[in-house]
Amino acid sequence: MRIAFLSIAANAVLLACGGDDSPGPSPAGHLAFTVQPSTTTAGQVMSPAVQVSVQDAAGNPVVRSGVTITLRLSDPDAMLNGQTIRTGSNGVAVFSDLSISKPGSSFSLTAAASGMDGATSSEFAVLPGPAPAGHLAFNVQPSTIVAGQVMTPAVQVSGQDAAGNQLTAAVTLHLHGSTGAVPLNGQTTRAATNGVAVFSDLSITKSASGYLLRATAAGMDDGISSEFAVLPGPATAFAIGGGNNQVASPGSPVLNRPKVHVVDGFGNGVAGVRVAFEVASGGGTVEGAQASTDAQGFALVGSWRLGTSPGPNTLRATAGTLTGSPVIFTATAVPLPTAITIEVHNDFFHSVRNGSGYNGHGYANQPRDTIAVGGTVTWVWMGQNHNVEQVSPAPRASLTGNHDAPFTLGPITFFSPGTVRYRCTNHSGYYDNDGMAGTILVR
């Protein structure tokens, strides 16, 4: 029996198995405050340090590196000082230097990370600190500038002590924003003249919105500026941004669309730059040959289909006279298998073609196969009480219930390039890399 399926890109049903086919929680997990913020004093570092971790749906910790977590304060009129963006170690981010300058009785923190459900802390209080001797204020606010250019007009900070005397102490400026640690260039500490400190040479090279300045001086409350932005400078350079050195079957599109990156002199992406793509060799074709860079400076070709003969193919991308233009993408058309068989053993899948996937070291050994676009896969049962479920691309779907040997699923045809993950629901966790599972690369 032959089962034909629609394109993966059209979200057709590809693979399946019995078991639970209801949607579950996001595999990315969610955030939770494992050490809540506690009552603190204005201006003092919060102790113990706030901790945020990645958890699964049952509240169990998920060990995962490289997760960047951002904290924000519920009160927009108060400043959350310290390093508010941390990259977690083993799924846990520790915020060890947080402080809040404004007292209050019902503050809370929110934690966010890309692709995950966020979290809100319990409420906490900030007690008043010692009475300040005075306060600082921005009487000339920072303005939106172009990366690398001096801020005009010059920022000015003034201050008075509790008795109304003009500021005499030196003032230091600190840069805050949503992009992490970014240097504030220029002379950031200035002495006050007639109660005013003037900062005449400030510049920032990293483009972003939501920047603000904090002014500090001995014996004074901090001053907080209004928000401002730094815009990218003129486009100067052009480079490959992804999708190079791929392999696909002859006459098939590459999986990852080639993209270029256009930047200014400081590496900031520049939007709105026109890029032209064209086949340079190999006889392939492109769709969407004209593209413009997005807000991050990237431009992608619509698609690149390789030539029908095996061998190297090249794609040229051009962006006027920018440094690095043109760039050349390479890909190789390789005759790939058009039919493979995967055995369904007790607790593991096994690729007949390349031998990958076996239970010699437990669930960690999972099969990985590559087939040509239009190729087929057949699963043959060798064990008992197993099924096959599509894990990705979404949506998850089941084609069979549980079966014992002898049983055959397929052949199933894959019409579009992509990465397909599958598993047995009886012998794996919810996450597609956990337990009895495998991968098919359609190229």
C-alpha cells in the first residue's frame, strides 16, 4: 500500500502513531521564579539574589544552556538597577546585583525569554533609604542619534542639595537599554559649572530603541533621562547571512533560503537596501530574485532550486557598490536515496540504510536519515506495542495506533524539503529529542 501526502510546507499529515494526540505545552518550557524578590531598601542590592529557572509543564526543572532571561519592574516610574539580562546556566539565571531606587509597597518583577511563557514574581516592598542630600535632573535630554555620531544638543544635568545649593560634585552618566551591555562613548564624568554638568561628546555605536541615561553624583538621588533611540548609519558592507554550502537532490530547492546581511560601519543591520539574486552556475532557478533588507538588515531569496544534474551550483547576490558585493552562495546537487526503511524495535528505531539508531547506549542513539524530495519512507515493526507520531513540522499527528510485529506503515512520500521528527508515544517524553525518536532530512 502506498500513502501519498501533501507538502510539508502546507502542514499536511506526514507521520503518525497512536496515543495522545491532544496538544500539550510548548516544548520550549516556561519560566518560574525559584528565588522570589524580597523586601529591600531603596538603593541597596537585593538579597538573596533573585533566581529564574526554566521548567516543564509539571514544574520540573529543565536543564538548558544559553537561555537569555530579561527582568522588568512593574512600576514604570522606578528604575530597576543592575544587570537585568542574564544568560542562564543549566536553565537557571541568577540576578545578583538588582536594586531599586524608589520606595514602594507593591512592586513585582516579570521574567521573559524568547519562545517561552513568562512569569511574574510575588509582590515585594522597597523601604525608604537614608534621606537624600539632593537630586539630579536632565535639563537637556538625550536625543535620537545615528550610530557613531556625537549627540546634539549636548546632554546637560543639573542638581541642587537639600538646602537649595547648586550642584558642585562631578556627575557620571550610565547607559541603560534593552540590548544588554553597550558602551557609552565620550567623557561620561563631568564636573559641574554653575550647577550644570555638560556632556558634549557622547556617542553610541549600537543601534537600538529604548535607551536611557542615568546620572549619578555623590550625595544625590539619581536622575533618569527620557528614552531615546540610536539609528543605524549608512550601509557600508554586505556579507552572507546564512544558507551557504547546502546539499539537495538534483532539481530540488535547498532547505534554507540563502540570505545576506547589510550593515553599517559598526555592524548594525540596515533596513531597506535592495538586493538582487541570480543563478551563477548549475542551471538552477530562483523565485523572489529581488528583495529588500528587513529591520535587522537581512534579505532572503524567495527560493533557490538546484539544477537537474548532479554537481556544484552557485547563486550570486548583489547590492550595488557595497563592500563585499557580490557574494556567492554554493550548493551541491547530490543524488539522494529515494526510498528508505526504518525498523521499529522494542524501545528504539533503526535505519536499515545507514545503521543509525540502536539501543546499545539507551535512548540517546536515534536514527537520522536523508532522502530526496519525492522519496518515501517505510516503517517495519520488529517489536511489540509501538506506534509512530509526527513531532515536527507542526501540527503533531498520529497515523496508527499501537501495533505488534508483523506490521508495516508506508511507504510515505515526502514532497517538500524540511526536517521531520518522529517518535513512539509509548517510549518517549513529550519533547522530540527524548526517548524513542528519529529524524528524516528531506533534501
